[in-house]
Amino acid sequence: MKKAALALTIIFIILTFVGAGYVLMNEGKVNAGYAVVPMVFALAGFAFYRKKC
């Protein structure tokens, strides 16, 4: 379970940077949620990973 939480956290961090790049490529005209939502899941996954240590 701990490894799955870490893997999902890494995936969501990558999605955060992809979303941020998408927002920047469109000069901020698209919703910032493309970067924010995956980051929220990444933070939750990281907290879950640290709690399971």
C-alpha cells in the first residue's frame, strides 16, 4: 500500500507539471485547475505515504 501511494503521488506530481505547462502555453486563458487539482491529490497522497511510515 505504501508503494502504491508513492507511485500515485509521483504520477500526480508529473500531471501537475503537465497541467502547469498547458496553462502557460495557453497564456493563462485556460482554467488553472489543470495544475491545481492534480497537486491537491499529490499532496494528499504524500501525506498518506508519510503517515504509513
